[in-house]
Amino acid sequence: MSTSAPAKLYLMQLSATTVPLGEGRSLEMVLGCYLVETTDGQHILVDTGIAPDARPAQALKDPNETNVIEQLAALGLDPGDIDTVICTHFDVDHAGYHDWFPTAEFVVQRAHYKMARAGHPRSDKARSHWDHPALRYRLVDGDTEFLSGLTLIETSGHVAGHQSVLVRLPRTGPVLLAIDAVMMERLFTPDRAAWPLDENEAQLRASTVKLLEIASREPMALVVFGHDGLQWKTLKRAPEFYD
């Protein structure tokens, strides 16, 4: 029986942008992905970032923008070193480099995979990357203990079959990667409203309550919100890590 468990967690910030909202308001947003290194030397990647062919020409660009391949290289790793890619969902900013990891096993919620394969419009934007014929998928159903100390949490609402990730680290303690179930810290409340890209408000609220209950039941050392630029400024980012 494997005794593998999380040893280190890297937060890899790929880009940061300030999105103008009008009337003097703006929103600071990041794009990121995550790397878990285990006690037995496995490397588990969570998402792969935005597709290189997906960014609109007029989009605001971070001059310090990187991609997951460059982030891994800075840690002395290349795509062949990645054993597993946990797919939170197939949105274009989360699945854009999947096809760079043909030797990894990909793990996704069955409901999300079936929906995407059936031709969901938002998943089709990155289909050439996540549906590459060389990729191998393991389908899971609902909350799943992937290995000791790493749990996949089904959090539909942003899109069906979205999953968040709970990582229990030996020194830091539990770290919850909310991903797009809760994109911004201020949305981590049971009566939150959906954003335009969220597909099902009732499911989104139920998933938020679920994560709030997990955070209450097992006090979190850290909850990382998927796109919160203000929060990410306060976090350790690769090459620093949580252990």
C-alpha cells in the first residue's frame, strides 16, 4: 500500500491583471496553477493555465506573464516529471497546456468529462488541449481521497463537475484550493451571488457552503481563492512553497 502524502505545495502565478469595472473601480485578478510534491517524489500538477492560442488580441497582458512550462523549468522540472494532472475543470484558462503532459495521468470528475466530451461550448474553447488523443484520463465520482492527505472535492456550480482540492501538509497544515468554486475571498459566504461565468447559482452556493463547512470542521491554515489578485500578493509563490 502506498504511503505517499503531500510534502510541498507550490502556488504558481502565471499572470496578474487589473480589470477596469468603470466608475473608478477595478478588479485585481490572477491566473495560476499548483504543484504538489509528495513524500515519495511524485509531482502532481493542478491545472495547466490558459491556452497559448486563447487570449484575445485586445486582452490586458501582464508583462511578467509566464506559463506552466516555464514555471516548472524554474523548479528544475519538465513535463515528463509530472506524474498526475488534476483537472479542476476544462475552462480555457485552466486546461490550456494539458497536451504538453502526454506521460501524465489526468484526473477529472466523471460528470465534467462527460459533459465536455458531449460538446459543452465553454469546454470546446480548449478542446484541442484537453481532448488530445495521447492523454489518459481517470474519472472520479464526487469527493475522492486521491492519496493520503490529498482530497478532491466536488464543487459544481461554476460549471458542472468542477472540483476543488484539499492538501494537508506536514508543517503548514490543511490548505484548501478553492479554484473557481470561490474565485475571490469576498465571495466566501453562504449567500453569495453568481458571476456571469457561473452556470448554476444554487449549486454554486451549495458548493460554497460545503467548503465553508469543511473549513470549519477542519480549520484551514490557508484557503486559496482561484483568481483573487489581492490575496495572491500575500501568498508564497513559486519558487517558494508551503510544506
